[in-house]
Amino acid sequence: MTIHPAGLWGLENKLVLVTGAAGGIGLALVKALAREGARVLATDLDIAAIPPNDAIIPRSLDVSNTADVEALVDEVEETLGPIDSGVSLAGALATGLVTETTDDDWRRVFAVNTDGVFHLSRALARRMVKRRTGNIVTVSSNAAGVPRHAMAAYAASKAAATMFTRSLGLELAPHGIRCNIVAPGSTLTPMQTGMWSDADGAKAVIAGSAQTFKAGIPLGKLATPEDVADAVLFLLSDRASHITMADIYVDGGATLRG
């Protein structure tokens, strides 16, 4: 794991709302933001894994519930001040063939991966437009850009979230608000390892699978949560001040695109 010197990204005293903050990538991002001097509202359904301190404020949140999202954003802006940036990281996974996917599986995945992004982004956009400043990042997936065997619901939900975020970026650009996407590939998180059937899971992912038409990883390694968090940090920073509607793939070249 690489830890960069504090102050690298110019995020000191910024207020950042992160969903899915208890997951592998989410927790890495929350800790990185705190090291950079940001104030982080770290939200998830279960916040037990999030370490509270002066910089990190854990709050329970169901992103699929629009009323809960609006209420939390209102409360935060009233008590902590304007939210400078929002990062949608909350995610749900369903695997299996389309013929075996239930209505409940489909709705559950879209409720988090797509509706959740819409709920948070809309809530933030309504307030950021008035201030003519802000930053929104959606953590999607490289599955949004390539077909995936037995992952249709997940891939479709991420594709929808990706295009929503780019379209939102087009609407908000005249107001000085940037909207970008980070699309991770296979990353060492519980979501990834939960799909492995044995101890050789990492090797199989890196090698790829001709049977399921899945390319391997040219760099020969899985991403770490910190790899993805660094890409988000960059997009949140002033160093990316002229970047909006971008879709940055962090997948070691697995999708053979940038």
C-alpha cells in the first residue's frame, strides 16, 4: 500500500460525503481523505467498521431511500456547513444468468447502484448549483463498459449510473460543478473475494477466462482499494479542475481501454 504525503491533493478542510464508506474501497477513501485534512461524512448501512475521529463522522444511510438521503444532506449542511464534494461508493452485487435472475435481485441491485447514485447526486446538485461550486464522483465499474457473463444486472446498473453521471456533468458544467466516474476492475475487496471458489481465485481473475469471454489483467495484479481511492482523490482535487464527465478505468488494462 502506498501512502502519499499529506496535503498532496489540496483537500484540507473540505467537507466530503462518502456513501459505501464501510466497504473496502470506501474505507480506504475515507482514511485517505482524513489524512489529507478533509472532513468526511462517512455513510453506510452498517457503520461499525468506520473509525470515528475528529475528521471522520460515521452516519448510517440507506441510499436507496430518497427521503433519508435528502434529510441527511439537509442536516449536514445545517450543522457542518456546505458539502464540497460527494462520492457514491455504495454498491450491491448479484451474479447469475439472466434466466435465473429474480425480480427482487434486479431491483435490489438497481436500488443501490443506480437509484442511490441518482438520489445523492440530485440532492447535492440542488444545493451546489446555488453556490456555483462542487464536485461529484461516482465509483462505477469497468463492467459498465464491457459485457460480463452472469453479471447482467450489476453491469447494467453500473452502466446506467455511469451515463447518468456524465449527463449530470453536462447539465452542471455551466455552474462550475464537475461530475466524474472512476471505474474499477477486479479489486481486493470482500465483494471480489466473495466470488472466488477457492484459494486460486486471484490467479484465475488475473489470467482471465476464455470460457466466459473475460480478458485477464495485463498488469498481472489486482487493484488494491488504495489504487481506486487515489483516482477518486485526484478527481476531487483542484489538480483535476478542468476534468468533467470523464470515466477513468482503474483495472490494470483488463478492458483494453482507458
